[in-house]
Amino acid sequence: AQHKVHIVAGGLTAFPEARDIWVKHGYKKVTIMATGGSVVLASMYLALVLGFKKLHIFGLDCMVPSKDANYAKGIAGKGVERSYYEIEVGNEFVLTCNSFIAFAQQFFKMVDIARQWGMLESIDVYGESLINKMWEKPTEDAA
């Protein structure tokens, strides 16, 4: 018996031979999803594509409490070295870095596009987050 197989890869840069495998196995149409720069953004995008219209987001803080107590300290392996700096949001200073700022920009762009396309009814971001500090309506049906 033949079964339809779906190939999921983290992107063409993470799996450059994906196209060759698709062609070899007869795939004529392939959907590639650009999922953003973080696990949370990828999850958001996939949820929207799968038809979820009310999203509840956890873990998108995009900021750190201090240079010493930073991202995943003690629970994750050595990752990319980040240079943290303060930015002012409203009347408050928060510690962040270039990649976290980029994630915040991607988040707002994704939300804007999802609204325009009718894919998003509501989205709530929980916890202390740069997103909530930047957003006019952080956790009350902002979409």
C-alpha cells in the first residue's frame, strides 16, 4: 500500500538536500513555510496555518532581567553569545539584544499580516514581555 508522506524540515538552510528528496520521491507541489526566527514565532505561524484563530503565547519575553541572569542560563547548552543593552519603552528601560528586537519586529509583522488575511481573531501574550511593553493592548484580545 502507498501512503502520502509529508517532509518537514527546519528550512532549506538547515536541510539543503530537501529539494532533491522531494524530486526523487515525485513531489510536484511543495509548501515552504517561513516561520520566523524563534520557536515561539514558528509555533505561532504553524498554528495559524493549521486554522487556529485564537492564540495564547507563553515564553516570548524578548528581554532578560540582567546580564548575569540571561536567556536559559543553566538549562541550555552554549548558544550564540549575545550583547545585551538597555532600550527605553515608554518610561521604562529593559535589557534586550538584537535578536530579541528582531523577534519582536517579526511578531508584530506576523500579527498584522494574519489580521489582514482573516487568520487571527485574538492573541494574548502572557508574562513579562518586551512585546507587552511595546503593545498598546498587551493581553486583552489585542487582535
